[in-house]
Amino acid sequence: MKRLSVLAGLMLAGAISLMAAHQQTQRAPVSLDIQNVKENLYVITGGGGNTGVFITEKGVVVVDTKNPGMGPSILEKVKSVTQKPVTMIINTHTHGDHTGSNSAFTGAVEFIAHENCKASMEKMPAFQSDEGKKFLPGKTYKTKLSVLNGKDKIDLYHFGPGHTSGDTFVVFSGLKAMHTGDLFPGRMTPFIDTTNGGDAIEYPSTLMKAAAGIRGVETIIPGHSSVTTWSAFKEYGEFMRDLVAAVKQAKNEGKTADQAIENLKLPERYKDYNLGRLKDDVTKIHAGLK
Ligand SMILES: [Zn+2]
């Protein structure tokens, strides 16, 4: 009996130390930061994509929910600027660093996204259980959708494939501000997610259509990186246009994707861009060109 209880004690001690180690990895610090963008509009950075926080008459609209496990931290940041409850979540696209903490937003919350985004989300393990399905978009649209009214009005636009097949531009029209999702991640080469319908060749025209079709926006919250201007967003369409054109020219000259990367020359004005994904992007553009 005694030997058994010593053994049980040892096993218990082992289990406790394992649990402690596990809790420590769970608590790996991810610090979020909230910044004011315009009156009633904030951005929460860290822990995934940029999260937009728009305080309306009826409640708080949250655009994108970061990586899984970020829900309590997002809510804590929201509570630091308003007492109002979160009533609406807009997902700009399917990726886990933009939809990962949808399940933290329980209660009377409406979830909205593009119809192709919803179709992609339905394939993600997090949204397949009966519980997970509650956090899928309940409202979807095809090309344009307006929600709320007056100074709270939000216009959602879809101009075609790019980063994925279900990307949304979220325009806070009363504030002349827009959350672009990852179609505009910041001044960097994009991730083109062809498995979720992203399209290297259509990417520039989708951005150009947005720049031509959306009016009156001055301030941009990109999918990642710092808040910027409409002109930086407009330039990004030109960057992607010039990137695709450069690869097209190389392919026309008989160059392989690798040779196109080696000899690629982009206009001087893009010299500050982070070209970390250049190889992947050029390969996808090269393969996509007829
Ligand atoms: Zn993304």
C-alpha cells in the first residue's frame, strides 16, 4: 500500500510539473496595442492581422479577429476605449490570423464576410464542429454590401480575386477610412494564396478597380503594418501592376521563373518595399501567365 501511494505521489508530482510547463507555454506573452485612427475608430496591432475597432451608436464593429486565443486580449483592448458591447464582426478574408478568434465573440454578434470567404472558412477545422459553425459568417455578399446607417455606415466591397478569392475592403465612409485586409498588407510583396482562390494575374486589376471604384477615402488600415494613406494604397496597385508586367516581359523573352527573379528590375520608387515573398510571387505570376 505504502509503495503504491509513493508511486501515486510521484506520478501526481510529475503531472503537476507537466501542467505547469504547459501553462507557461500557453501564456507566452503576445502584447496587443490599441491606437486611435480617427474619432471612434481604432486599430489593435499584434497577435495576427490588424484588427479594426469601430464604435457605433448600436455597438462595436470589429474587423478581423487575429490568431486563435487572442479573443480575451482583443476584448480587453476594446474595453479600454468603450463600454459598448461588440455587436458585429467583419472578416476581411479566411486566414487564421484574421478569423482565428471569432469564437471569442459570443452573444448577439453578427458575422459578415464575402461569400467566397465563408466557403473557405467552412473548410477550416475550427469552423466544422456544431459549436464552431456558430462563428461562420451569417451574412454574406457578392460585390457590395452596406451595413448600418448615417455616420456609422460601413460599405463592404469585393472587386475580384487577389490575396484569396473572398477578400473584402471595409470602408468607414463617414470617417474617410478603410481596412484593406491582406489585399494590401503594407509596402511588401503579398502572399498570394492560390489554394484559397488567390490570383497572381488578377491581383493588380483587383487593386486598380478598388482604387477607381472607392471614393473619398484618406486613411488606410492595411492587413498588417502601420496605418497609412490612400496614396500608399493606390501605389500598391501600381506596384503589383509593374511586378506582373516585369515577369510578363521576362517570360516573353523566354526566361524561366528563376531567371525572371534574378534579372528583375522594379522602378526606383519601390526601393523601400519588403520583397520577402518575391520568389513565391514571381513563381506564381510566371505560372499564371498564358
Ligand atoms: Zn491573409
